[in-house]
Amino acid sequence: MDDVRWLSAEEQEIWRAYLSATVAFSAHIDRQMRQDSGMPMAYYEILVRLSEAPHRRLRMSELADVSLSSRSRLSHAVAALERNGWVERRPADGDRRGWVCALTEDGYAALAAAAPGHVTTVREHIFDVLTPEQLQSLRDIGEAISAGLRTECAAARAEDEAGADACDS
């Protein structure tokens, strides 16, 4: 343990401020989404990603990647979204192993109904409290952290795929 680069007192404060802000905001926006629209933030993110995709559909593996979810977690979420009638899963064209998730009209309507509350919460707690310079720094910080985790995240996805069945579900 002698080679551990321990955090300085200032680094410890920065880490705790970052962690406190991200955990508190994540909990707040998830609570807001559940109260206002009856769906957790993770479901909203899946619906958003599908709404932005060509023909409002994505392969399950692509949807897992863009929604930053493991395939198993995504599969459970999609099953719940299917029960609500918000998405449909079907075999991928020309690929017996692959599955596609498609946003239904009811799903698009649920997304459209949830979006105003979501955007208002994001605006009030991020964009309205930070200066333009802080917002640019926040973007830069997010991109740097994401880039630094890219290799580890790719390895985790590969492990997830190795443990999954031979299909994209």
C-alpha cells in the first residue's frame, strides 16, 4: 500500500463535492421522474435514445451501449417498458441471434409527457445555477472522465457480453 497516491485534503474536498452533487442530483431527478411520470430516470433515458435513433429502434446491444447500461439491466428495463406498451422487442432482420428494441407510439407519448418535467429539473438544478464558464468546464470535465473510463467500460461490456446468452437480449 506504500505506492498508493492518497488524496490530499483539497483533493478529498473536491472528490466529496463531486460525489455529493452527482449522487444528490441523480436521486433528485429519479425521484422527480417517478413522481411526475411514473418512470425511473433509467427508463426515460432508454426512451430518449430510442426516440433519437433512426426509425425509433436500436439493436439491444447498441441500446445498452448508448444508454450506459449493462445488457442484463437493460433487458430487465426493456421488459418493464414492454409491459407498459412503450417498446417492442423483435428479432433483427437478417440476424437470427440479434434483437431490436423499437419505441411504440404509446412510448413516444409517454416520453413527450415526461420531457417537460425532466427538462425543467435539469434546467433549474444545473443550467440556472452555473455560469456559462462553469457549464463549459462541466462539459470538459464530463468528457475527460468519460474518456478516462472508456477502456474500463469497454472491458466491462465485453465481460457482460461473454456472460450473456448468444443473443442480443
